[in-house]
Amino acid sequence: MSQAILIVEDETKLAELLRDYLQQAGFGVSIVSNGRDAIPAAREHSPDLILLDLMLPGRDGMEICRELRTFSSVPVIMTTARVEEIDRLLGLELGADDYICKPYSPREVVARVRAVLRRSSGNTSPLPGLQLDEGRYCAIWEGQSVELTAVEFQLLRFLAATPGRIYSRQQLMDRIYPDQRSVSDRTIDSHIKKLRRKLLTITAGIELIRSVYGVGYTFDA
């Protein structure tokens, strides 16, 4: 069965162009053009990924993304013509998985969709030498393995999917706790500290997760 993409875009020609390219790439595609219809469509179609425009009639993309994260961890790629850095950061902190600025190439969108779906599936690790065994919640480094908790495993898989990208504590909390439960950002610090300690037992002192002062954490490949 093909993976399903929901396009939330009010520019009809652009939405249809993206639909054509995604269908040619083997995806199933549905389109809504009004922000008010996005959440009902997400619940009805249960897409594997949502392409979500920021500026929509009826309801804006950030508000939609915020509500999505109260009940779903479906990958979201936000698209917009607003390129201000604050918008980009805010969009990602609300739980978006990627961000594409207009104008863009439809081929780039297809490539980004594939990349995000590949990351979210957790089937592969982008770093040679590191393997993630989801069935046993194990990290394996050059033949050495260590057991992780479910939260530690999710954190490692999420960070390792995009080496070099820095995630804030809030972004990590949104990913690990999509139900928006009330937790302190120090909870993430505690999980990361334990995860790093465990990884050091199999990497011969190589630090795979690096803290970025005042910002958050990154997987350092």
C-alpha cells in the first residue's frame, strides 16, 4: 500500500502540481485548501505525512500544527513564503519535522517528504557503525550493545536521524511526549544525561550527543 500524503494548501495550482509529482513518486495524495478542514481531514485520512502551508484561509498552519500534536505524531512539513527566522523556529518548536520556503522545486518537496518519512520510520541509522534495534530498545556500536529505556531510545533515534541539527529541549519534549503532558525541561536533561552515559560504555569515550549551551542538543556525527 502506498504511503498517504495530505496537502493543506490554498494555492490550487501549486497543490495540484505537488499532487502530480507525489503521485508520480508513488504516494497517495489528498488535498484540502482551507485551514478549518485540515484537522478533520487528518483524522479521516490518517496520512503518513502532512504538507502544511503556514498562511491559510480559515485557520493558520501554526495553530493547526499545535492541535495536531495534541493527538498525533504524524510527520509535518511546513511550507511558507514567510522566511523570517522567528517563523521558522516557531514552526519547528510547534512540532513540525521540516520547513520549506517558497518558491521551491516540487522535486525538492518529494525528496524532503521521502527523507522525513525515512527518518520517522526509524528503520535505518544515518551513521556508519551505529545500529538501532527497536525490538529490543538497544543501541549497537561496532558490535557492542547497550539496552536503553523507551524514552532514551526515542531520543537517540530522533537526534541521530538529523546529525548536526540542534534541537531545543522543547522540541525534544514535543517529540517524546506528543500528548503534551506537563513535564519539566530538566526531565529531558536527565534522560539525555543517562543516555550519554550509556552510549559512552560502547563507544570507547566517543561523544555522540553534544550539548549546545543555551540551546539544546545535537547528534554529533
